[in-house]
Amino acid sequence: MNKIVIEVMPKVEILDPQGKAILGALKRMGFNNFTEARQGKRFELTVDGEVTDEVLKAAHEAADKLLSNPVIEAVVNVSKMD
Amino acid sequence: MNKIVIEVMPKVEILDPQGKAILGALKRMGFNNFTEARQGKRFELTVDGEVTDEVLKAAHEAADKLLSNPVIEAVVNVSKMD
């Protein structure tokens, strides 16, 4: 089945407490290569049929209207999965 | 700054109630091209310096030990961000 992947991240200017907690845990576990961590969301939508331009446009619209909160989140990727 | 992206999804055999809720909302909103939706997580780790093989190995280890629950989730991608 064809799939579309949609990726949503907290905006750069928004504090990401989950990311901060992850960074703290990484450091406590001895992972010292990382200076920042941010957590977002990844969606996979299975498509009924081909991934046409129209379907991709619908996925973009769904990403903006349902899958992200535009005040605090940015849609960083909407694309056909390999 | 160099970044590593880590992506985690619920395993195929695991029920994903969030994904089911999203699919229901998509249908109610008139998006009828999609037959399944699944929700996972996307992490961005900022790296202090170059993304060497050693740093990527540490990111894989962090993905397995901290960022995913191996009983119900699969790490689907660990890679340097473009």
C-alpha cells in the first residue's frame, strides 16, 4: 500500500519541555555528544490508490488543519514514503 | 549545527488508538483518500561537532534505550539531517 509521511515539530522559538527532559536523560545515561533534543510527531497515512498530486494536497491540508497546531508547531515534511 | 533525526513508530502488530482517532477525524472532515493512520514520534538531536560513525552509533543506542519502547515500538530511522 502507498503511504504518505507527515512530520510535525515544535517551532524553534517554542520551549520544548519534553525535549529538555530527553536531553537531561541522555546526559545522565552518559550520552554527551548531544547539546539539544526536540520531540515532534510522525504520522503515516495509508492511501487508497496512487499518491497523486491531489492526494498529496489533501495530506498537506490534513497536516495543517488536524495534525498540527499552527501556533506552536511546524509541518516540516509531507511526502510519499519510499 | 549538525542534527540527527530519530523516528519511532508503533509496531505493525500493535493497535494504535491515536492513529484510529486520527483516521476517524480525517473521515469526518471529508478526507476520504486515507485507509489507515498511525502516529509515532520524531526526535531531533543537535550534535556537538561532526556526525561521526561513533555519534551515529550513540544515537542508535539512545533510540533503543531511551527514545523507544522495544515491546511496542520500532525505530524506523536514525540518520543525519540534511
